Amino acid sequence: MAGKDLLPVILLINGPNLNMLGRRSKEHYGTFTLAQVESAFSVKADALGVKPAFFQSNDEGAIITAIHESMEYAAGIVINAGAYTHYSYAILDALQLCGLPVMEVHISNIHKREPFRNISVIQPACVGQVYGLGLDSYLIGLEKLVKEHVRRKSAAESPAKMPAEPPEGPDLLELRRKIGSVDAELMEVFNRRMALAEQIGYLKTRSKASVFDAGREAEVADMARQRADSSMSSRVDAMMKTMMRLSREKQYDILLPHDQDWKIGNDLRSAGSSLAHITRAAYAGTGGSYSEQAAEKLFPNAKKVQAITFTQACDMVLAGEADTAVLPLENTTAGTVDNVYDLLQKKNLSIIRSITISVEHRLAVLPGTKFAAIRSVASHPQALSQCSEIIYQKRWGTHSSENTAFAAEEVKKRGDPSLAALCSEDAARRNGLEVLHVDVCNSSLNQTRFIAVAKELTITPDADRISTLMHLPHRSGALVGALDIFADRGLNLCSIFSRPIANTPGEYAFFLDFTCPAMGQDALLALYQLSSEMPYVKVLGWYMEE
């Protein structure tokens, strides 16, 4: 009988975020960890007469390199490519190149989830696909691969064709097996610690004690550092901070259902669920402005109300003269509209909708004006920034305007053929200006994201994005700690931006957006933890991104 070292090697590859199994949304990924997956895979491999090898990375390039290297030692691959499944043609190419039989596996049923998850671009390189069986997807995938596609031959029958050891050699494989054993011990200790944290959580529901105790956590971290090798001090500190954060999360899971005084939660639960009351939409600018276009797309049946400035549009909402104000927030070329972020800090308004529209600036001039006659251009500072390359190239002077449509009005009013406006084609037409067909934008993919704000918080059933405003404590790693809470809950952070806090020099407010369904439990738990541990947390809106 062939020795164990001559058994075919099956490489298990796990892609991005699968190292976070046990922490990700449990309804999709269960409660088991990656270490438990690899342990069960090892047992199954032994029963099938093959040798397992393991690789996990959040980096696409590292996964591709692992596939390339597997050509030297493996007889087959079982792969859960995570999100790369749906768009990594580079991994598809690597799998096709390696020539090994590949079995694609998924923990959840990707064909009953979001539309983008229904597509697997790596499937053409695979001999099969197993999904929706939890941890068993790995085991059944391995069995199908081995029984149906990997032909075992003993070393005596065909020694030259037996797969070689990985390039690192047998010593590394042995060390990895030992690490796997240590990891299993760690998980037993981790489970015991979390069970104790759970007991503490139930005690705190009765005592009303704070979950986060900075002094106690500092003591725990200091004791851990003293017990560790001095060269490992910083790593032990990082490990303990992670362990204590996860323990706190477990306690917040227990406390939230019992906390009737959590203001943010009460506000969210009492929010409206319909935008039917929006009958008047204010926007800054005149007819033909991009803000008017966004307002028309967001609220086609509402009466459009003009304002001179973003501040005036917001004040009209607060005064009851409009039901919502549509404001530009960020542009793909020129970045954020800072004064709108400042308004979100100052005004007690909530975001109820968002939309991104294409911005196609036109060079608008008095009828009959030639391109060579232009000496200066007028527009909003954002538009001037979005067209900065041609302005610099032609050495044009610039005039700032409150709005691109106001710039078109200014050109018409002044009657100066040397002055042009950067505005929409609609604004040019409404002001009787002629459009010169010249590319003026720095980028052909120029887009601006607009938000609609209102006095009352409204969370429609189709809401898929939440915007928050936070002030962070003055301690090392505060921002990283906040971001880790989102990651632990499996929430996708899609935007982060900071602005100075008014009248507090050197301090900044952070605007963080992440995607999640309306009133999703993971998002509520993250907000509960953040509001308990941060000096200030406000939900700016939970809304649909059109």
C-alpha cells in the first residue's frame, strides 16, 4: 500500500472574507469557522484517501499565485472564491491554465441571493458546483471531485505520475498540520471565553452596567502582554483588543432586545415608511440646473421650487415651504461638495433618497460667439474643477457662481462675448445661449451623486444604504476600531469622509455610509455598539440609492 506522503494532494482555496466565518451574517454563512471547515475537510480527505492542503487569502493576486503553484503538487482543487466568483476573470484564467480538475463550492445558495451572486464567471473552468449546504458543501464537493475526477494510483503502479510535494516541502505541510491542531485548541478556548462573555451580558441586562470599560480592558491587555514574549508585545495587544471587541459584540447582541431607552433605535423604529407626502421639492439653481434634473428624477410628480443656495433650500424645508431639498453631495471628478456636508452637520434634516446622474457640462456662449473669443468662464466651483484641464490649457479666467444654471443667466445678462458658461445644455437653451461642441470635462465619466433631505426620518421598505455621522474619541486606533465593528457585522462600507467640527479646532466629524437592507439586524447591532462607545453618533438617513 502506498505511504501517506504519496497520496494525491487536494488543495482547498478559500477567497476573500472567508477567514471571517463565524462572524459574518449567520443566516447565510452559519456559525462555523474557517478552522472548523479545514478540520472537517481533513477528516473527509483522510477517509477518501487523499491529502489536504489549505490556502486562504483576501487578495486576488495571491489566490492566482496559489493556483499556479498547485500545478507542481496538487491533483485537484476545491475552491470557494467568495465574491471573486462573480467577477474575477483573472482567477478563471488561472484555473483554466492549471489544467487540474476544480470543484466550485459555496456555503449559501448563491442562486437564491442577490442577482449579482447568481453569476459565476469561474464556472467554465470547474467540473462541478456545490452550493447551499453550509459546511457540507466543502465535504460533498471534495467527495465528488475525488470519486469522479481524481484517479488514484499507487506509487508502485505509477511513481512518476504521482503529484509531487508542494514546492515548500513536507516540513511546511507538517507545520501547517500542527498549526491546524493549535487552531482547534484556540477555538475551544475562544468558545469558552465567548460563553463567559455571554453570561456577563445577561448580568448587565439586570445591572444596567456599561459594556465598554476602558480601564478593565487596559488591565486585561496589560496582563496579556506580561505573559507573552517581549517580542510579541504589540501582536498580543492587537489580539486582545480584537478578542475584547468580539466579546463586547456578544454582549451587545444580548442587551439590545432589552434596551428600551436606546434613542437611535426608537427613532428608527418610529420612522415613516412612505414618501407619498413629498409634493414640493426644492433645489438650488434655476431651470436647467443639474439639481433640477436630479429633483425631477427623484420626485417626478412633485412641484419644483427654486432656491438661490443650498442653505436656502434646506431652510425652506425647515420652514415648511418645501417637503424636501435636493442637494449635490459628491462628484466622481471633483470630489465632495463640502458645504453640503457642513449643512448635514448643522441642519436637523434626514436623507430620504439618493441618486447619481451623469453630468455633461457644455460651453455656452452668446449666439455667434467663436471659440477663440472666449477669455473667461463662469460656473459653480465644482464645475470649474471638473473642467480644470481645458481652463488651464486655454488660460481662461474663472468666475464662481452659486449654480451652473446661474452662470448661464450671468452670461446672458452681461452680454459679454468673451465670457462663457459651463452649464447643462438645458440651461443654455433656456437662456438663449449657443452651445459650442467642444469637450470641456476632464473625464467622460463625470457623475454627481445627489441626496434628498427632509425634516422627518423616513425608511422605505426598499432602503439599502445608511448614512451616519460620528465623532470619535481621542484614543489610538479609534477609527480602525469603528471600522472593525462594521466588518465584524459583515456590513459593506461604501463611503467615508471627514469634515472639521465647528468651533472645535483639530477635531473632525466622520461621515460613514454602508449598505444594508431596511432595519437589518446586523446594522442595528453595529449602530447600538457604536452609539454606546463613541462620543456622538447620528443616523443621517436610511434610504434607497437609485
